[in-house]
Amino acid sequence: MIVERIKELAKQRHLSVYQVEDQLSLGHNTIYQWNHRQPSILRVQKVADFFDVSVDYLLGRTDDLKPNVDLTENQDVVFTYEGKKISEQQLALIKSILRNNK
């Protein structure tokens, strides 16, 4: 599943799997070997970050490229922007803007 997803994502970017491996400094045939052996989570995360998708998507656990986060329900989530935590006041402003744009 993971190799097929990576092949499809690479194809969408007009890249070969070998080009992806090269850009990520992975050894030749590393990704294709994942058909037969389990990759390290660090390498999977590296590929997910490269394609800007979730690890769960690569693993076939979801068909959503990125996880959906509901701003109204997730009180235990820390939201950030450019590496800085979004304050409660900023989050309230974001929610207000989104409500007014419906």
C-alpha cells in the first residue's frame, strides 16, 4: 500500500520513485524494498513531509491526504503558525473570521 501511494504521489509531481529517493537522500530502491520489509517511521515521515501528506495516508489508514481538525471540538490540540503557538485570542479571531465568511 505505501509504495503504491508513493508512486501515485510521485507521478502527480512528474517524478519517478528514484527521483524522490534521490531528493530525500534515500538509497536506490529503498522505497521499493518497503514492499517486502517495514520502513522506519523516520523515513515514512520524511516521505510524508516531502509530499505534504499525513503518515496515515501513506500507510493506507485513511484516504484523506491530511487530517481534518475541527476547531470547534479539539480542546486538547495546540495550534501553531510559523512555529509559534496560536493564542486563545488569535484562535477566537480565526473562528470569528471563518463564521463570517460562510
